[in-house]
Amino acid sequence: MSLSLVLLLSSMGLLLTGLVGIMAKKHLLRIALAFTLASTGVNILLVWTGYLAGRKAPIIDASIEEIATVAVVDPVPQALVLTSIVIGVAVSALLVVVAVLTSRELGTADVRRMRNLKW
Amino acid sequence: MNPDFLLGIASVAGVSMIIAAVRAIFVRDLLSAIILVGFVSLTASVLFFLMDAPDVAITEASIGAGISTVIFLWGRSKVREE
Amino acid sequence: MRTFIAFLLALYLVFFAAAAFESFGEPQGLGRIAEHYAAEGFEEVGAINLVTAVVVTYRGLDTLGEVSVLFTAASAVILLLSVFPLGKPANKPSSIVLLTMKVLPGPILLFGGYIIAHGHLTPGGGFPGGAVVASAALLVLLGCTQEVGFAKWLTFAESMAGFSFAMLGFWGLLKLGQFLNNSVLFLGIPGQLLSAGIIPLISAAIGVKVASELSGILVAYRCGGGKE
Amino acid sequence: MILLSALGHVLLLIGAIFLCISGLGILRMPDVWNRMHAGTKATTLGSIAFMLGLGLIRPEWLPKLLVIALFIVLTNPVSSHALARAVHGVPEEKPDNLQRDDLQEADS
């Protein structure tokens, strides 16, 4: 077991849990919660693709003695995930608002009991 | 830092994160599920820090454990069910 | 039963992803682009924190697009909640919470400003700092029952931040022929607060934009949409 | 220097013990009020001891850690207070042996 494998397995497990929750749950807020879990798993997976064991954070200060290309981890996935987290919370806010308005309109938040969805 | 030490922290954080996520999916009480998802975000920020991504760790800690939890708590208090 | 089927389906999807990862394996070194950033970024943009350098200048155009995605989501929330109002909470906070609400947002705002201003030196930048500032706004919102004073400035702050981000980009386009070129301002000595060209300015713009959008969502939750 | 470091380690141990006791209290206590008591008082003391111990081991971190400790002192009781006010409105959580309820009269 290396550190990289542990990180990969935990991100995959989180993604799996989130997908199961999205597919198997019936309550709208629980689907939104599972969506948040899955997006956290994807974020960890994306940062993992730039992780190199034994290197340092991509901040070039006095603690880095060698040339920077062999001393730091990949900054590009981290920059991607930084924006992805903030967008994820805005999207889950939108999901929650849609779930609340739907439950107010139909009287239930359970997807099995939403009968009058034909239009 | 010591690699074995890092491996231990990562194992504890990852295992507790996955247990909390599974319980968040299958627990009956919605409030417990929301708090468990906040815990998952917190451990995920620990994992980000172990992956040498301190920027992402700060963002995940302040957003995942703060604002996201508040958003879901608001949704729980406003959802109407008969 | 339903959970089991969902588990099998999700397992299939995750194995699909794992097989895709297997084809290029565990990362061995930096990619070509990342190698360029790590080798030249220090001289090219003068920033110590490479992540902020990538977010703000190298991938600044992408960040502009991502910020507009954020704007779309936030404005959808505010629009939905102003069309379908849900009513306001009636509970009145106690005096201890009210006093804390007056004292604590100052230090939290200071910390958020520190994170934004030192984005090119230490871990941080526009996105984390904006989230911290939004949590200060959340603290203010928890202690109030009616309209809050800063709510009417959020739209103005948000649009000014977006406008200044785009204008800083066009400044580089006009002066040096490249959108979001970092060298339009002096690069300075790396490691000082006033260095790294326009990175602190763009970080401040991103921070104000993220903070105003997230707190706009929270204000809409608390007070039911905007006035307009 | 070594004395300061040893004192710091002792403070770390005290903080860890207090945090452990507070976690145990949250698990074992019977109702919300007791659990909140365990989760606030012991956690505050444990966190402050932790910060002070870490600051004695690494003296260059001491100002930041003191600021964090001050922040914990400001926020932790207030959050516990807000939580208690929220629980007070829930009828099921009212204790059976409650003699008089001053907060009820103050609210109404």
C-alpha cells in the first residue's frame, strides 16, 4: 500500500458512493447530497492525477533547493479543482433551490410520489 | 515528513471519509446525513493537504464545511412534505 | 434491491474510469505544459505560488469563463427565489448572538482580505479568500431578521469586479498584444507584496466576484430574492 | 529551550486528553443538554491547551496560534449558546424535572 494508492482508492470509493446515492435514493435533497459527495470524489481524483510522491507544494520559495521542475507537484489540476469546488457549491445551491420549489409545488420531495409530471 | 506517517494519516482519513459517506447515504435522519457530508468535506480537505495542494485544501475547508452545509440545512428547513 | 442494482451500475462506471486511468498509468513527472510553468513561471510572471499564477494569468481566460458559470448559477438561484418567494424566518436572535455578529465579521473580513492579497505569495488567492469573505457575510445574515444593508451593493460589486477583470485583460491586449498579459505592470522582486504584475489586482477582482456571488445566494436564501 | 519543549508536550497531552473526554461525552451523555456541555467546555479547554503546547514547541508560530486560540474562545461559547437557544424551542427535548423556565418567560 503506497500513499498514492490509498488516495486513489478513497477518491474512487467516494465517487462510487456518490453515484450509488444519486441512482438509488428517492428524496430530492438526498440526491443533491449524493451529488456533492460524487463531486468531492471527482475533485480528489483530479488532484491525484497531478500528485507526485515525495515532491513539494507548487510554491517556489526558499525551501526548494533543486530546479523547480523536479521539486514540485503539478499545479495545473490544482488550479482546475480550485475553480471546480466553488462552481460545485453554486450548482448544489441551485439543486437545493429546485428541490425545495418542487416539493412546495407538488407537496412531496419523494420522486416516487410525483405523479403529475406529464405535460 | 516521514512517509509512513503520511500513509497512516491518509489511511485513517480515507477510511473514515468513506465510512461517513456510506452512512450519509443510508442514514434515515436527513440532519445526520447533512452533518456527515460536512465531515466528508473536512476529511477531503485533509487529503488535499496531503496531496500538496494547500490552496485547494483551504477552499474545500471553508466552502465544503461552511457554506455547503448551511445551504443544505436551509433546504431541509424549507422542504415541505406531507 | 434497487440499491444493489445501482451499486453494480456505479461499479461498472467506476471500473470504466479506472481502465481509462490504467492506460496512462500513475503520473511519473510533470507534463509538458506544467514543466514550462514550473521552470519559467517564476521569471515570467514573478509569482511564487504557481497555482495562483496558473489560475490568474496562464489560464486566466478559462477562469473568466468559470467565473461566468458561477455568475449564471448564482443569478438562477436569485431569480428562482425572487419569482417564488418562500417567506422570511421570524425568529429573533438573542443579544449575545447580535453582539458577536457586530464583533466577529471584522476579523473574518480581515483574514479573507489577507488571503486574497497574499495570493501570489502563500496558498490562497481569489477563490479561497472570496469563500472566507462570504462566510463573514453568512455570519451577518444569521443575526438579522430583516433586510441587510450590504445586500443592495452586491450587484454593483459583482459587476464592477467582472468589468475590471475583463478590462485588465484588455489592457494587456492593447499594450502588448496578448490578452491578460502579466507584464503590463512592473513585475517587481518576487516575494514582496507589491510584485507579480497584475496578479494581485486580478486576485482582488476574482475575490470580490466570488464573495458577492456566494453571499448573494445566501442573501436570497435568507430574504427571498433581490429587489429588482 | 528543552524545558519549554517538554512543557509544550505536556500541554499537548493535556489537550488531547480533554478532547478525547469530550468526544466520549458526546457519545455517552443521555440528552442534548449534557452532550452540548461536554462538546463545548472540554473542547474549548482542549483546543487552547493544544494551541499553547504547539506554540511552546515552535515559538515562531506562537502569535498565529494565539490568534486562533482567541478566535476559538470567541466563537465556541457563542455557537453553543445559539445551539442551546435553538434546542430550547423543541418541545421533545424539554427535561422532565424542569422546575422553572426563565427563558420561556423572557421570550413570551
